[in-house]
Amino acid sequence: MTALAHWSFRHRRIVLGLWLALLIGLGALSAGVGTSYKDDFKLPATESKQALDILQRDFPAASGQSGQIVLHARTGTLRDPQLQQQASALFSTISRIPHVVAVQGFDTPLGSRQLTPDGTTGYATVAFDSSEGQVPPEQVKPILAAVSAASTPQLQTEAGGQVFAEQPSPGKSELIGIAGAAIVLFIAFGSLLAMSLPLITAIVALGVGISAIGLLTHVLSIATFGPTLAALIGLGVGVDYALFIVTRHRSNLRQGMEVEASVVNAVDTAGRAVLFAGTIVCIALLGMFALGVSFLYGVAVSAALVVAFTMVAALTLLPALLGFYGVRVLSRRTRRKLAVSGPLTGGDLSPGWTRWGRFVQHHPVVLAALSGIVMLALAAPFLSMRLGSSDQGNDQTGTTTRSAYDLLAKGFGPGFNGPFLVVAELKGPADLPALGRVQQQLAATPGVAFVSPPQPSPNGKAAILQLIPKGSPQDESTSKLLKTVRTEVVPQATAGTDLQVHVGGVTAIFEDFASVLSSKLPLFIGVVVLLAFLLLAAVFRSVLVPLTASVMNLLAAGAAFGVVVAVFQWGWFGDLVGIGKSGPIEAFLPVMMFAILFGLSMDYEVFLVSRIHEEWLARRDNREAVTIGQAETGQVITAAAAIMVLVFGSFVLGGQRIIKEFGIGLAVAVLLDALLVRTVLVPSIMHLLGRSNWWIPRWLDKVLPRLHVEGSGGTTPEAVDPPEASRERPLEPTGA
């Protein structure tokens, strides 16, 4: 670390030039070749996947991506000659657009059921030649333009379906987050130049990372929300990582260090903590590979890639920039004090945080109990979390997909927006009549609004039924109906026959997705917690410190999930965050948010405990080590958390529901982590545990590798045995 810091400082022009070349080069290359984001769900060994395989094999025209063009007569009905002519002209225009393979309107014999009985609302189905992944935006834009141009005072035209969903437009949320971070940094540093350092470092790393993600989309399937989520994480951790190093550098300068020596020391101490914390974030994100769900691989890689770039930028670009800035990272007032009085002694002990540290030291039981109760109360809603997928009724009001959803729900029923596709393989002449009996029993099932007659495939090897539930796709009743159809109705209807029936469709795919992730979530949590525990144990040579960290991080994640459930599933304060209506929590949110939260929580844990560990090595006095470590890190952790809360909170202003869920969940988690976990719970528990904090079995001490985050001059404590821990002598509080 010292060699890297020295090289980056002394060759700062080269370092800056390399980063700018990387930023411009990757940006130009990404813009030149474009991007290929795909919302590609592949769930092997699920019933919806079996149904999809049959559709792709025997119903190729019906297995591709599709959407709806929804028309509503503002005056009269769609049967009026003038409106009929306008509708036919629109359908004809869309059918000639490249990559559209079919447009089936309500004005065709096969589309007679695509018009409401009163004739006011109808739709056409648009099929694309893309059977897998996301239809590229350049193929969708001409259709949206034609639909918009066809709207008149007499005729409302909208485009519905996921294929027409509004893509996230990065920029607005990021700018708001950057502005909020700048304000916090200026308050913390009191210097415009110092304020700019973390922002420049984070923005450059983020720009390089997003460009790299765009290029990766051509070799790896990455979801459309991938870059937005990566930007959310990268911007938050990027500013925080740079903040930790700049804070240590400024402290060194105030104590009289030369600029280069100060930079090297900051990278060798705070930089080690950044490297370690960032590595845990990447491990937690890449831990999603253990789930075996390919949809999450690209999202995990893209987020981890951006975090990796922020780490590298903090350890190379930032030291170079610090070399350009020199002592100007200090405020003018501080520089004048240094010139007049010489080095400012006293370290970074904040009087306010010192007083709070002493208060925690003397009341650990009460404070730990109260804060624990608050965290558990916030986590309580998590027990009622229902995973699923929100439908387009949650899109922002005024978007074409939301308007189309509302028109179809009003005209044809809520369940029309999420039908089940009942698919059967036909292997003999008796199979089609047997499928007719399946249709009859499905139609008689409570919660079913309509079941279409069996439609054989062109090759005669399969048949399909369309089942319309009474509830909307995201309703709990629809989830229960799917389970009933699969486990009761279909098995009973096909008993005594060789007919194989599979229930699929978009709604079923998302339900299977939620089921797969729910079953694998305990394994994922266990893997991430175990790896983090081993890493922390290796760094701090302790069993109880990593155990406490793991429990606290789980508690913070649970509280964040509880708030997300209360807002998005129960609808509390839903109007404030702009959600269309309450609904299930996105199936992949718990997995991804846990990975992110566990990694981010480790940032503050490492920064706090590494400082406590330094004091423990120097003093062998647990109470003083905890109090001084908290006093010295409280201010910077609070500032770092404020930045993350503002960055994450700014993403609530985005249009996508899933990004809002991530924004609120992450912002709440970081807020609770800074205000309760690192400020009250962890110090209180460490005071209660005493010298046992630093105990490790001798066999484990020999097995674990030795890692240092305190700097190259750090030493490793000897193992502390429990009997010795019980003999610790209480100390009187001392002044700061």
C-alpha cells in the first residue's frame, strides 16, 4: 500500500492521464457500439420454464416478445366507421415496422374477443421476432411514435406490456445525489477544494464503470435496471471511500506531517480499510452466483465492477489528486493556525462525540436494550413480506403503459393483464378431449374469470389454453389461484390420462422466480455471513467482534426490509414516494439488497473497529479503546452515512418501482446503521464484552491468515483468554 501510494503521488500526472484516457476511451467505445440490456429470466427446472419450452418449440409465433396497442373511444364506440378506419390505419402502420412479425387487431375474425361488449375499448396484439430477452429500444420507439401520433380528441391510443415499459433515464437522480453529497462534504470539510476531491474520484470511477457495464452487455446478460442500481451503489461507496482517506490525510496534515508522508499514511491506514470493506462488498454481491439464477449474474457483476473501480480510484486517483492539491485540502483558517501555532495536537477527538462515547461507556445495558427494541420493532413487518412482481398498475400515472393497464383492467377485468398460459403436449388422439375436460374444471375454479377453448399448435403436437384470473397479476389471490391450479385442479383433471399439462405465462414465471429465490435465500445469507465472519476474524484476531458485526448487520438488514414492506406492500406513505399502489416486494430485492447492505454495513464496521483495534493494540484497555475509537470516527461515519442517505434517497425520485424500493431500503438501512448500530449498539456490546472482544481460540489464530487494516506498522494482538478478560479493572472516565 505504501509503494502504491508513493508511486501514485509522485507520478500523479501519469495517473490522472491514465484515468482520463480510460474514462474518455471507454465512454467513446460504449457510445460507438451501443448497449444490449436484457431482462432475461431463465429458470430451469420450473413449470413455467417447461411451458415456455413447449411454446417456443410448437408455438413459435406465440412465444416471442409481444405487447398490446390499446384503443379507447372517447366519444361513440370503436365500431364507428371513422374510428374503425383510424384503428386499421394504425395497425397497418405498425405491421410494416421492422421486427414486427404480426399485429392481430380487434377488427379481425380471430380478434373478436379483443373488443369490450360496449365497444369502447379494444386492443391489438403486436408480436416481435425477438423470442428471448428484451426487445431493443430502437425497435420500440417507432411503434410508440405511431401510437402517440394516432391519438385524437375522439380516440385514445396507448401501448401496454413490458416491451413498451419506460426505460430508466440515468442522470436526474445521480445529479441530485451528487448535489446532496457536495453539501455534506462542504459542511464536514469547510473547504471547497476538499469537498471536490471525493466527488471527482467517485464521478470518474462511476463514469468508467458505467461505460464498462455497457460494453459487458454484449457478452453478459444484464437487466435494464443494472446500470441504475450500479450507479446508486457506486456513487454512495465511491464518495464514502474517498471521504475516509481524505479525512485521515487532513488529520495528518494538522498534526504536522509533510504532504507526501501524509498521503502515504492515509492510504496505508484508511486506504487499507477501504480496500478491505470494498472487497467485502464485492464478495457479498458476487455471492449471488451461489443462487444459481442467471438473471442476477449480470446485475451482480455490474455492481461489483463499479465498486471495484471506486476502490481502485480511491487508492490511485485520489492520492494523485491530493498531490496536486497539497495543503489546500485544509481550510484557510486551519492553514493560518498551522502557520502561526505549528502542528495542532489532540488528534481527531470531537468533544461532542467524546461526551457521547463516555455516556455509552457508562450506560451500555440500557442503551443496547433500547436501541435493540427499536430495531426489532422496525424489522417486525419483514415477517409478513410477500415476494412477487409488481404489475404495470404501479407505473407512474401518465405513462402509456399505466394508461394501457388501466384501460384493459377496466374493460376486460384486472386479471386480463396477467393471464396464465396452460400448455399441454398432445401425444395421442385422446389428449385433446382430455384437455377439454381440463378447461371445464378450470372454468369452474373459484377466482377464474375466463378460460379459452384449447387451441392446437400448427404442428398438432401441443395445445394452449388462456386462463384469465379475476385478480390482477400482483394480487395475492392470483398467487393462491396459481398454486391451486397447479397442485389441485390440473392433477385432478388429468388423473387417469397420459396428458402432461404445464401452467406458464409471465405471471407464473415471476411466481416461480419468487419461489426459487425464497428457497435459496437462507443458503445465500449463510454463505455471505460466513465469508464476512472469516475475513473479520482474520483482520481483528477475534471471534466476538465478527460475530457481533454479523448479528448487527442482519438486524439492520431486517429493519430495512421491514420499512420496505410497510411502504410498498402495506402502502404506508406510498403517496410520498410516488408508488402507484401497494403490492408485493420484487422477488430479487431481498437477495440483492442483503448483499449490498451487508457489504455497506461492513464499511462502517471496519472503519470503526479498526480504529478501536488500533487503540486496543496501543493501550490494552478495552473501555478506553472503544470510547476513543468511537470519538475519533463518529463524525466521519455520520458524514459518510449522510452522504449515502442523500444519494440513495435521491433514487426515490426515479420512475421505476424497483429502484424506489432499493433507494428507500438502502437509505433507511444506512441511516439506522449510523444512528443506532455503530453509534449505540456496537459500542455498547463491546463495552459489555470487555476484553473478551479480542479473544480468539489459539487453534483458530494459527489457522487464519494475518491481515492488517491499521497500516503496515500495525501489530497483531496476542490471543486473550476468557479468564483474563474477567479480571479487567473498571476505569474512571478521562477528559478528551
